[in-house]
Amino acid sequence: MLVSLANWQDPKKRRVQALQALQTRDEERLLELHRTYLALKGRRRARLSPHTLATYEAGIREFLAWAWPPEAAGPRMPLWTVGSDEVDIWLHTLETEGSQRLAPQRRRPLRPASLAARLAAVRSFYRALRWAGVSTVPETPSPTDPTPAHERRPALPARLYAKLLAHLSGEDEASRRDHLAARLMGEVGLRLSEVVALDVEHVHLEEGLLEVRQGKGGKGRSVPLGKSLRAELEAWLRLRLLHARAGESALLINLGGRKAHGRRMGARNLQLRFADHYRALGFPARYRGVHLLRHTAGTRYYQGLRDLYAVATLLGHADVNTSAIYAKMDREELRRRVEGLE
């Protein structure tokens, strides 16, 4: 994460510039302060993923759009005096009316998980302002969702996963790439960000291992590969050579577009590709997220191993309790037990 330290390294200048940015609604300068704070003082510092940073900045822009609409002459309240009451009002607005950054006809009430992400961004922003010496951090509790996590973010059922792989079984290059990506998420358990960050050198076919260097929180891990997936990776590496740009190290590359062809595939592009696949297959709305594939892998690991510590190691979980969700997602076992009652 690249930041400009010159503007913020001196505490006195940092305070003056932060106040000026708050008083003039200099959004870009405030975001620069926040990035500098995360790089120097944040829990993960420079290891913070681009996706997390983008999520934070989207939440901060959302808050600023409400607290001081761009077309307004002044803020609803001085930004450096914001407390928990003001943040609660903002969250209530998001929960009942939706985002102020969208056109009225496109606004939808936000769910608790989305509210919690927005609140995390604002808390981080005000920690940066506290570091600059111009504000305090609002003490607002995070919204909670009474729906269990395994119901909010289910795994893709086995029959739908098989249907997805069949849909991607064409011989064209794009289908073969997307089929590989689906298996890396749905069987190896990689996150979307981990898949697009893979380089060719991370694939160790002779050892039967895949090296994940850019895991969540900067943690790395090595994941064993099955025979069929090793064979598919080997075939893709040969096909990839026909399209990759000179010097491109990415495992997954774009296969279209004059400028993008042969270059690393971005997370958003892959996400949109799978959204199209889900739509074409007519999957129910609750089974259309890319991250469901990782949950599919977690459930598969649990069904095969019945060892939460092994599941945590394979998926890169810091806490084994995080892996316990896959025991609750084992719907196939629940179905078999219920059928046995008849």
C-alpha cells in the first residue's frame, strides 16, 4: 500500500492539515490521511489487502456524502465533533432508506452485515482523525444479524456445484480458465482475492502443492492438490502460454480486450464472470455469490476429514472456531438423517 508520508509525518502539520481537510470537505486529502494511518498504525499495516482498503474507502465516502452532501454549503454537523448519536442516525438512515450515494430509485435498505462494514470503515476513519489529534472515535456498537452465519452465507449445494462445472466444461479458453477458477475456490477453498493473486510460480505440480502467499491478513499457506486438479492446472499452464503477455506472472489471465488480453485477471472481472454463469444457470438468488464456492470447499473438507483443525489449516483460518461453521453447513448429512427418520 503506497502512501504519501510527507504531508502527515509531522504531528503539528498533520493536525493542521486534517482540520483544514475537514473544514473544506477535502475528501481525497482525508482518504490520504486514512491510508497513511493504516500503513503506519493499523493492525495489518502495509499488508492490508486492496479489497479491504477499497471497502473502507467506500464506507468513508458513504459517511461523508451523508454528513456533508457534496452539493451542500456546509456539513450537517462539524465533522470533528461527530459522536455515537450522529453515527447511529446515519446507520438508521442506511437501514431504512439505503445509500445516499445512489439515485433514489436504486436505493435499498442495507442489511446488518453491510451496516457493520460501513461502521468499521467510519471507526477506522475516526481512529485516523484521533491520530491526527482532531477528533475522538465514536463508541457505536456494531449491528448484529440474528440469522446464523451459516444461513446468511450458505455453501453452494453439491448438485449446483456439479451443474456449474458442467456449464464450464467447454473447450474454449475462457471456459477452461473459469472451470479452473471454480475448482480452486470450490475444492481448494481459495478466496476470490487469493485466486487472482496466484502466480505461476505458486503452482508446484511435482509436490502436488499450491502456495497461497497473499492470504487474509498477509498469512501464507500451502494447500495439497488432488490428481485431477493437478492435471487441469498442468493443461492450463500450457494453454496460458499461448495468451500471456511477456513477463506476466499471473496464473489466471484475461482472454479478451485489446489492452487487457494476456494480463492478470482482476477480482471484479472474475466476480462478474461468475455472476453471468449463475444467471445463465438460473441459480436461486441466495446461491449466486462467488464466496459460496469457498464455503463449498469448507463443507467438503469437513465431510471428508471430520477434523476442524485440519479444515482451519487448509482454509487459512486463524481460529478453529471459524471453521466450525462448516459443520453446521453440512446439509447433506442433515438431509440423510432426516430421511432416515421416515
